[in-house]
Amino acid sequence: MNTDKEKLAVFIMAAGKGTRMKSDLPKVLHKLRGRAMIHYVVETAQEIGADPIVLIIGHQKESVMQELEGEKVRFAVQEPQLGTGHAVMCAEKEAKDHSGAVLVLSGDVPLIKPATLKRLRDQHRKMNAAATVLTAVTEHPTGYGRVVRQASGNVEAIVEERDASDEIRKINEINSGIYIFEIADLRRVLPQLSDDNDQEEYYLTDAVGILTREGKTVAAVDGDMREAMGINTAGELQEAEKLLS
């Protein structure tokens, strides 16, 4: 039987409007092979034995809740939506009874495989890390946060592109937006996040830099760019359809 330390919670970000889809439908409810894409992410979380599973909802929240009626999930409402760090602050309130690690996923990344998340979890435990980031190397990193490594190979920081220097923008290792945090460490650093950035949002990525400055280990696992692809446009939805077929 798993100890509390080994238990894994999952927070799934599903609050966005999906503006680039050019549709009023919440992004996570767009269909992928006939099913709302959020189902793929929830089922993957269930397959790796996560409990609790907390969905962070906002835009048309009632529609998302209705879509997942009958599923063993909890809901956290993010209103207004002030960034990824703020989303996790909202979710943490629904996981007060959890004391292990928490996996942070996005509801628009339906191609992520259970085996990849298990590899992320196993590396996190092996490294006794405070946080572990799923990264990917790409020839076209534009638009993504860059992963800055320490000499040891551990992660020093994740820098959003709009806040990055020209030198950091040359880095081709990008942040997938998928992480595991020890929830005790996460609870400690969330109040330290700041919205003093170009977007005036609370970035979850800033938690990585805070943990590193505290001397904590932030590990990384190399992933497949195709699995970690976020679906933001109708074209990307069609590409995901091809990858699933």
C-alpha cells in the first residue's frame, strides 16, 4: 500500500477561453476523435492512480462540470484568471487533505502518455526533488518558456519567452508546462510568487527559481514534443487527430 509520501494528486488547468480556437466553447471541450479533449487528460491521470484529481475551471465552468459529471474529480474555480501560479493556488485549496506530491497538467494536452508521467514521477522520487519538470528539445522554441540548467544538470530557472534575454532565447530546451511538486514545498512558495512581469500574472514557473535559490533540487525529464503539444488552434486540433489515428 502506498504511503502518504507516495500518493500523487493531479491539478489540471482547464479554465481558459480558447480564444485562438475562434469559438466560444471552452478550449478543453473541443472534440478530439469525437470526445472532449479533457476526457483524455482525466483518464490519463486516473490511469496513473492519481487521487485527488482537481480540475481548475473558469470560463463556462458549468459546461465543463456537466461534461465531467459522474467522474471522480474535484473542481476549483479560478475567477479571475491571473496566471498558472494563481490557478494552482486555487487548486491547492481543494487538496488540503493531500500530503504527497502533486502533478500539474494542462487540460489542452491530451496526447500525454501515462508512461511518460510515470517516468516523471519515478525520476522525481529517485532525485528526492522538490520539483521535477518535463522538458523537450526543439529546433523551434519560439513561444515557449526556456529551461535554464545548472552545471549539475538540475534546473536553475524557467524563463518565459516574453521576459527572456536574447541569450536565454537561444536555448532550445523548452518547458512543457507539466511538473511534479512536493506539495509541502509548493504550499510554501506559492505565497512568494509575484505578478511583476510583462503579463502581470502569477507564473508557476517562478516557483522553480524560488526552490533553486532555497537550495532545493529541481530535476528534469526529457519528453517528446508531440506528446506535450498544447492544442490552441483548430489546426493543432487537426494535427492531434492525425497523431491519435
